Amino acid sequence: MTSTIKVDLRDGWTRITLNRPDRLNAFNEEMHRALAAALDEAADESCRAVLLTGEGRGFCAGQDLSDRVGTDGPPDLGQTIETFYNPLVRRLRALRKPVVCAVNGVAAGAGANIALACDIVLAARSARFIQSFAKIGLVPDSGGTFFLPRLIGEARARALALTAEPLSAEKAEEWGLIWKVIDDDSLMAQAEALTAHFSTQPTQGLALIKEAMQASSANDLDTQLELERDLQRQAGRTPDYAEGVKAFMEKRPAAFTGK
Ligand code: T3D
């Protein structure tokens, strides 16, 4: 049987590919479980960066809707959100290393918001982002109502969520929803190069940057300043910080170990 997730272990980083291309990599329970396991493995310190992408012409079409027909009575969608989607977003955010997302094609429903939960989103020029939920009577999940207004402002967030209109990758970049649009045929090479680069960088420091950025949405300036102080204290105690300063003074590239 074909695996719903492909995991490629590279030198210091991991590429995870959603692998249900016939369904545009829509999520079923098996894929959720396999992805959770892959991300748990990527939490190991031997992995210093993660690349998430999709197989075929789509990145991810959200929930596999064929699993939602023919049930007796209305399904308890809160249950799947609680069991699968919320833990997935929390896992991505909690990984103490950069997660790059290469959106290789359409990202719809939860698929769009899972991309936004990653640290850096690169998208193929042909990709589209669709908050499909309204079309089927649902509410954006997987952090959509959190990420969208923060990234692109409430007016655009509300319109995307209420209309379910597709947003082109170019517009997504222009609006600040994602980091960069890349020509389709260079997307994977550039995404892999960026992830490989992160795997050679001061991993503890990058994890602390992630932590600071994440906390800022809920904090006022004073609280954030205090957090920065505390995180800087931690960063300053890492061997990679010592190496970074030494390498700078010796005018040579730093040899970070991720410690
Ligand atoms: O239920 C819960 O647990 C609650 C959680 C919900 C989270 C969610 O994500 S809800 C939102 C679910 N997703 C959608 O509503 C998106 C549905 N898909 C689409 O609107 C379109 O497929 C796309 C706009 C994404 C792409 O359109 P297009 O024209 O490029 O491709 P297509 O022909 O529609 O899709 C290709 C195939 O994938 C097709 O199968 P076929 O006809 O070749 O056998 C299509 O049925 C299948 N597919 C695409 N998306 C899904 C799907 N099959 C099942 N579920 C899907 N989400």
C-alpha cells in the first residue's frame, strides 16, 4: 500500500511530502496519523529543519470530504478538529526548528491554513490559496481565523473567509500572506536549499526566535521586551552563540552544531 506521507531524511533535515495526489493530498485519518508521527520524529535534535510539501499538482485540499458522506446523522467535526487538526498546528508551531512549506499547487481549506502555520511559506507561481470552508458551510479552522487577520489585516481576512475566493500565489506574496513566489520549476530546488541552509544554522537561536515571534501576538510591548530579555539570556548561553561571535571575529564562516 502506498504511504500517505513520504519522509526523506537528508543531511540534518527532513522533507515530508503529503502523498495522496489523486485527492490533491486531502487529509484522511491515516494521513493525519502518519504526518503526526513524521513530525514527532523530526523533533529529534538530529533534524535541524523541516520541509513540508505535497506530491503531484496540489499541496493539500484540506479534509477529504469523501469521508464525510454517508454517515448516520451529522458528524462531530469538533472531534476531528480536536483530535487531528489542532494538534497538527500545535506540532508545527512547537517544533524547535524552522519549518519551511513549499506550496507546490492549490492549498485549500485546512490545507491553506496548515501552510500558514509553518514558519516560512514559499509558493509555486501556479499555486492558489483558498479558504474553501464557506462554500460548504464551515468555518476556517487549523488557525485560519488567527493567522489571516494577523498576516493580511482584517478586511482581507474577512473577505477571503466569507467569499472563499482563490488568492493567487502572487497576490498572497504581495499581501504578505506568504514569504515568496517562485517559478514552478524552481520551487523545490529553492525550498530544499533554504531548508538545508537552516540545518547548518544556530538551531537553538532559531527556536528562540520562533518562540519570541509566536508569543508576540498575545503580548503587550512590556511583556514582549521581558520575554526578549529572557530568551536572549538563553541564547547567549548556547555554544552556537559563542561560535558565531568567535567566527565573526576570526573572519571565517561559523561552524554551528545546533547546540
Ligand atoms: O471534516 C472535518 O473534519 C472538519 C475539518 C475541515 C477542514 C477542511 O479542510 S474543510 C474544507 C475541505 N476542502 C474543500 O472544501 C476543498 C475541496 N476541493 C476543491 O474545492 C477543489 O478540488 C480545489 C479548488 C481544491 C481544486 O480544484 P481543481 O479543479 O484543481 O481539482 P478537482 O478536479 O476539484 O480535484 C481533483 C480531484 O481531487 C477530484 O477527484 P476526481 O474527480 O479526479 O476523482 C476531487 O474530487 C478530489 N478532491 C479535491 N479536493 C478534495 C477531493 N476529494 C476529497 N476531498 C477533498 N477535499
